[in-house]
Amino acid sequence: MRRAAVLLTRNTVVSLFTFLFGLLVMWLLVERLEANKIIAAGVSFFLATSLHYGFGRSWIFRGTERGLASGYGYFFINALVGLALTVSLFAALIRWSSINYLVARIIVSIFAGFVMFLLNARLNFKQL
């Protein structure tokens, strides 16, 4: 149980950092480049998730036996699940509510981030 708590704590730190990075990218895309909000959510998710993989491999799930290329392959498959969740939930929130797009993205990230952590911990890094 202690191992799971350590992994979850490390993941929370990395997730917060990479999420803030992704939120900044999204804000820049929407506010400065006038990109579509849903496309910006997808692009920022992908960039932040790729950054998260680097930290995940080197710090959260240190000592994983999976190779770098195959690990990224599994991570990418898991990221597609996260991307589908993120974009669909985000689109629903901004379409059917009056929530600000950044607040909607924060709400969606809580659910999608937890699903991504479980998928990667269990299927990719095999450490939970």
C-alpha cells in the first residue's frame, strides 16, 4: 500500500506541473493564436502528456523494465484513451454549459488524469 501512495504522490506532482504547462499552451493557442478551443484542448493535452511520459519514466515509475520505445508505444495508446476522454468531455462542457473553457479543462483533467494514471501504472509500467 505504501508503494501505491508514493506512486500516486509523485504522479500528482508531475501531473500538476505538466497540466499547468498544458493549460498555458491551451491559453496561448486560444487567446493569442485564436485556435478552436476543442483543437487547442487536444494539442495541449498531447504536448503535456508527452512531457508527462518523460517524468513518469524517470521519476514516478523509476526502474520500469519496459523498454523506452515499447513503453512510449503503450503510453501513446493510453494517451489516445485520455485524449478521447478529454476532448469529448471538454466539448460537452463548453457546448452545454456556460463554464469558462479553462475551468472546463480543469474539471475534465481530474477525471481523465486519474484514468491515465491507472492505465499507465497497471498496463504500461506494471507497478500498481
